Amino acid sequence: MPTSEQRLRIYYSKHGFIRYTSNLDLQMIWERALRRAGITLAYSQGFHPQAKIQQASPLPLGLESEEEIVDIWIDKNHTTNPIRKDELNVFLPQGLVVDTLESVDLAEKSLQQRLLASDYRIYSLASPNHDALKDLYKIIDVSESMPFTKHNGKTYDIKPLILTYDLREDSNDSLYLFLSLSNTPQATTRPDHILQFCQYDPAGTLIIRQKIHFTNHD
């Protein structure tokens, strides 16, 4: 029997105060916006049905992003309106902007299973002369290992999970620290963990995820 579900992939950016919204609240925002746009969501089975929404790699609180990805399953038999990004953007809060919509195969592996790496730009908010960024780069460069202890008490070395690091300038000639970090299901780290190892307060930076990398579909 043909399924009535369609898997919709949404590419969007996240800037401004919305970066302080939790991932649970973000999921509720997507549910509300899609309903208002006339799109009927598909739900899981069981006693407590949940909207079928999968974020590729949820951002830690306080980070901005130029490329976030979420897969949403919709009931195409009960969706009254065509799905257009401009109409969907009307119902999203300030700071969330849909860039691209596409339909993907229902049988495709989840984005979480295919995660490979994430690229970040880190700007210093407290050091106009960029000394802080240069110091961060030096600490990473000279550290043979970078042990970090998580909240659960487990310690692991985050240095091998830094795939690329460099000092670069953006189109406005602003210096930033570029980090490409492993983001696989088996080995992942976060930019704020790098900053904490370097004894630098993440609150003194603006961290922007630039891109998420995935393995192929196989």
C-alpha cells in the first residue's frame, strides 16, 4: 500500500537571539510554523505520538548557524497548501530563515547516521586587536593532547577531533578562528569544549556553524 508520508528536508539559518532557544523549543517552533502554513505533520505510533522531526546535529545553546538541517515527515494526503519556503518563513520567529526545501527518499539513512564533521567560525567579542584569537590558535597548535572532562565525569582527548584549524578573515576583513571538528556518532566534540580547554570563556565569543558535512548515502 502506498505511503501517505513525504520526507521534507529543510535547510535554514539561525542568527540572533533565537540561538538561545533550546532544541526542544525549536522543535515546537517547527511544528507550529508548519501547521500555520497548512502542512499536516506525520506522527509516530504508540501511546504518545510525536511529530516526526529529526534535526541533523542540534546546536548547543548560544551558537549561531549559516546551515542547519532538519528532516520533517508530513502527511501529504492532508496537506492543503503547496510547500513554499517564502510562505513558511512568514510563520518563523526572527532569526530563523528557510533557505532551501527539498523532498528526500523515505528510505534514506537518517542524517544523524551520516554525520561526518562540522565547520565553525569563532569571533572574539572582547579583543578588537585579535590577540585572544591568536592565543587560542597557539594553544591548539602547541598542544599534543587536549584532555577534556564532560559533565558525566568522563575525560577524552579532543585534539584528534580537531580536523582543521586556522586563522582566517571574512569578507569584512574580520579575523576569526576556523575549526573543522569531527561530528560522527562515534567521535564528536564542540567548539565551546575547545574554548574551555584553552581557559577561554565561550561567552566572550560569537560562534557560527558554517557547514555540516556528511558521508554519502550508502
